[in-house]
Amino acid sequence: MAHNKEIVYLRKRPRSNGTESLYLDICRNGKRTNEYLKLYLVPERTREDKQKNKETLKLAEAMRAKRVVEIQSKDFGLDVTTHEDVLFFDVMRRLIDRKEGTTKTSWQNCLAHILKYEPNEQITFGEITPQWVRGFRDYIDTRAMQWDIDPRKREVEPKPISQGTKALMFQKLCTVFNIAMREGIIRINPAAGVERFKEPESEREFLTIDEIKQLRNTPPPNEHLAQAFFFSCLTGLRWSDIVKLKWSEVQEWYGSTRIVFTQKKTGGLEYLDLNEQAADMLGTRGNPNDLVFPTLGPIQAARISIAAWVKSAGINKHITFHCARHTFAIMMLDLGVDLYTVSKLLGHRSIETTQIYAKILDKNKKAAIDRIPKIF
């Protein structure tokens, strides 16, 4: 049986400046044509040069594969047209419009930084090249400043954005390209061969059981907020799920209480059994459509209240509402609950996310051992 000969080859051609130009050598119907990719390999003098060439070759191979699909699809009479004249910022703004709260703010910050790098509001997806993406990566890595994009912060000394924010911002850009691919606007992701930022292992602050008791004995600025915070310490529920929790989602199940709800962050349906303490914190049952915690207010005000409350309790830690979730995770692991069960209780999609808490616990056990005084 005859095999179809490969019709698109990836070739290199040396240039006078020492780099190599990459192009596609297309053999079709007995005719050969060349298509230059505007991608170049640099002389490999450093580890960075090798990494850059690896990324460039990966992208070039993806472009070669795309060209093969296009040619074969045309041969079979399939429509493979794209819409690369669609404006990049139109798609990104449409995506931002669907976001809410702090997530929306984070996306708007990312948009502001992209506009600082690329002021042309009319740029199309077809005009965005891997070099453009790499340029944006370099911009956020070396030039982007935290307060540059906010006219209200002109008097504040600008400082570079954190490693975690860099990773998050670049991931958001990649999300826009992924959506454009899903919608058939582009056939190849221009960020495919560009190296991502490594996310730093974040310090996750949490309260010990003694500190929770300490906080319980300190009058809070907001009683309802304190109740919701302790409820999160006992359940691991996020602010976004607590703030929207309705009585219809609180159900009696064989003599105990459970919550059946859809996670705001992941969209997953969750079943969470409550222990007696957590169930008591819910208070008197209201109407099915009533909120369980109706007077929490905005998250920004909650942050200020919790910080003041923790300080007045004499706890020297940077504690936010989300730290209640960390507290629950650490407490469960410390009590001997296995990682898989804790992962399910937290509603994590991946156990890798839960493993971060296990690392923190190991670190704290080591610190506890180190506190043993010198005896011998």
C-alpha cells in the first residue's frame, strides 16, 4: 500500500547575521513553494538561547502542522477559513464584561497593561505574532510598574509587579487566545511557544486552633462577618460561596445538616456535610430564597474589618477572609484527614492544589521540632 508523502517540510536557511531563518518547503501537485515564517533561530551561546530556540521550533512545528491541515482540508473541500481580522481588544473586552468583582478588576488591570504595551486599539488577531507575545512577556517582566496604569496613584512610588501577578497576567493573555481559537478566529495560538512565568509558592497564612479561640474571645467590629468567618474556618467555604449561600441550599440529611451548592469559582456542584458547630453558626432558618448571611457587605470592607479585629486580638498575622479556608485545610490535615478527602472537602479539581497545604504543615511541624530546648 502506498504511503502519502509528507507535503510540508520545516527547513532552515542561514542568514548573514549568524541567525537561521525558518521556512516551510511545500510540495504539492508536483510543485514546490517556500513560505517564510518570520521566525529565527539564534546561535546557542547560553542556556537562554537554547530555551528560546526550543520555543521557536515548537511554534514553527505547530505552524507546519496547521499548514498541512489547511492543505488537506482544501483537498477534501472543507472550509478552514479563519477570521483573523477580528479586533483583539473587542474579544478581550467582551470577556471582561462577563466577569464580576475582584476577578473583573484583575482582568481590567491586565487590559490596562496590554494597552500600555500596545496602544493600537485596532490591532487584529492576524497582526499578533509570537514576537508580539514575547514582547509583552518582556514588558511585564522588566518594565511594568504596579501603579503605572492607575491615574489615582500618581503620588505613590511605582514599584515592579510581583512574580505571581506576572504569571496571572500572562495567563489571562493566553486565555484570550484560547477563546479566539475556540471561536475559529485563529487556528494557531501565537503564545504557544512562549515560555510561561513560573508561579511562586505563595505563603498561605492561617490561624491555629488557639488563635481561633483567641479571636472568638475578641469583640468583632461586625458580628455577622465574624460568624461567616468562623463558618469558613469550620467548612473551608470561599467568600464567593458564603456570600451567595441561600437557605434552599441548606438541607437536613439523615439527622445532620448538609449544604448542596454550585461553586462560584469552578461551577462544580458540591455536597458539604456540616459538623454540629458549623450548623449552629447558621442561626435560625429563613425562607428558601433568603441569604444565610445577608449583611456581609462588600469584600473590601470585610478585609478592613478582619484586619482590625485580628490586630485587636493580638495576633500578628496578615489575615484575610480567605485565610479561614487555609485554616480549615491545615486543621483537617493536622487532625490526620487524608489529602484526597481534604481535596474533596475544599472542592479542588486537582489534588496538586491541596498538596500546597501539606507542604505548609510539614514546615510547621519542622518549626515545632526546632523549638525543643537544648537538653543534652
